[in-house]
Amino acid sequence: MNIGIVCYPTYGGSGVVATELGKALAVKGNNVHFISYDQPVRLDAFAQNIYYHEVSINNYPLFKYAPYEIALTSKIVDIVKAHKIEVLHVHYAIPHAAAAVTAKHILAREGIQIKIITTLHGTDITLVGKDKSYEPVVTYSLQESDVVTAVSESLKKDTYSFFNYSGEIHVVPNFIDFERFNKQPKDHFKKGIAPNGEKILVHTSNFRRVKRVPDVLDIYRRVASKIPAKLLLIGDGPERASIEEECRNCDICSDVIFLGKQEAVEEILSVADLFLIPSETESFGLAALEAMACEVPVISTNTGGLPEVNIDGVTGFTSNIGDTEKMAADALTILHDYNLALFKARAKEHSLNYKLKNILPLYEALY
Ligand code: GMT
């Protein structure tokens, strides 16, 4: 089958899932054509049956905002025609679904039929999508897609409640490549970070407000006031500078380590004891699942799809948004020597439900 995949190329979960899905489909003999404004980060090596087409924008001084959606639509039309694409799978509704729908209509006028699968990832519905400035177009894109999928039951429910859409939404959870996300023996690295056997807490995100990184710091401080602990912060984004400044002001820079954007996140997760994800909204929480695959239990909020991934009292604990006191108390429960091995084992065990081999057939059936 000839498949087109439209996604964001960045470190975000939607781009990662789209890329890993495309790679797996290519291994099964499909021709997979990625369309994006940059090479997707996980598309890092040449592989058979995989092609990448870059959307370039012809800028003009008149434009205050370059019309990316038009450039993307035109690129989709071109690639569908040139490579006889049968199914176009767009990840993240804005603006990918709208571009796909317009391309489909343009192609239909030339007698070319394609099918569109739109996969909703989260903020395209819960934060950005439902905003008045986007809502009518997102609604139209959902109605005009041939298949709509959501990454969690929670996101499916949110979509029905925020949009005038009554078609079917198939829940297809995200998945993990276990060849990559596995606990790796990195004892020397662990000794470097925590030479005196301190517990290692970790958080990875794009440091946007929705991630509530100040809560991460608050939980860490509460934990560190009771037991020796270090905090590793992976990723970068708008909130990082203020958090870093706070750490400098409190003189905890040697215990809170900012690692920035990292390729081999699995190596860092492998030395961690606990993953913190106190997000305001999180439709799935792929970062938490990746941690669990590396045997790291999770402290999360109980918002969105997080309770579907992090089972309260089993793989970690969930709490109300902002309840850092409970989150810290739960963290200490998990980190207690008596409990830690059990939580680690259960986190790993639950993550195994999200094996690529379990999830791929769900998408293949929809194709
Ligand atoms: O966070 C975003 O706004 C974008 C998006 C992304 O590209 O990472 O994140 C969403 O999709 C991920 C992959 O399906 C989910 O794991 C994240 O939970 C979801 N983010 C939010 O809902 C905030």
C-alpha cells in the first residue's frame, strides 16, 4: 500500500508516534511517504520504503504569517499524484487535517480518490483546537475525515464534548518500541549523578505551562527534604529559564540537573527511580509510558488519559492537579526501599500492553 503520513517533525509525542508507525509500516512492505516541514527527529537513518518530502514555503514580504497550510496542501496534492498515495494519515488535527481535507477535494476534481485518517493527539482538541479561532475548521476536518482516531478514551470523550462531531472515534493507544526503550545497564552514569546512592527523580517535557514544571520542582523539594535525592530535567521550552533561575536562587543547582534536549532519553530513564508528570492536561502521556518501559514508576495527575497509562496504586500514583503535597507523599511511598522494586516491576509489566506488535494491527485494520 502507498501511505502518506503528515506529522510534526519535533520531539513531541505525536511526531514520534507518527514516525515509529511509518517505520513499522515500511518494514511490512508498504511505501511510506512522510510530509513535514523538517525531517522528523526519529527518521534518523535511511530505511527501505521510506521517503521524506519537505514542505517549503515561498515567503513574500506581504505575508505577516507565511501560509504553511496552503504550502502543505499543495505538497500533499503533488505527492499523492506522484506516488499514487491511497491513504493519507495525518497526526495532530491542526493544521494537518484541514490541509488533508482540502487536498482530498482538489484531487477529487481530477478524479483521484484518497482516504484520510486523522489521529487526534491531545492539545489539538483540548487546548488549541477548541479555541474559537480554530474550532469551526477542526470540526469540519473531523466531519470530512474518513476515519478519526484518538490516543485515549479520555481524548475520545473530550472530542465529543467540545466538537459537533458524532461520527465514530476509534481509540488506538500510543505504543513503545521496546527494542529501544528498555532498562539499560548504565551504572557508571548513575554513580556520576548520584554518587552517594541518592534517589533519582526525572521529568521530561517541552517545558510549556501545561506541563506545570514548577510543580515538578515543588515535589522534588518536598522529597529532598526527607531523603537524599537528585532531579534530572530533560527537554527545553518557554518555562525552562524561570525554573533554572529559581534553582540558582535557592542554590540547588548541583542537585537539579538540566540536561536539555536529549536523543537517547532511554539511557537517562534507565538510571531513574521515579518519573514526575504533574500536567494540567495530558491526553495520553507518552513520556510516562516511555519511563515505565524503562522500569520507572510514575507520579502523575489524574487528568486526561494519564490514569489509563499510570494505574493508580499499581504503576505509581495519580493525584489532583496541583496537589504537590500528596504527590510528594506518594513519591516517598514508592521510593521506600520496601516498595521500589515492586513498583518498578509493575510499571514495566503494564507498559508491555503497549507493544508495537499489539497496536500496529489496529491501525492496519483501519487502513
Ligand atoms: O503536547 C502537545 O501539545 C502535542 C502533542 C505532541 O506532539 O507531543 O502531545 C500530545 O500527544 C502525545 C502523543 O499522542 C501525548 O502523549 C500527549 O499526552 C499529548 N499532550 C497533551 O495532551 C498535552
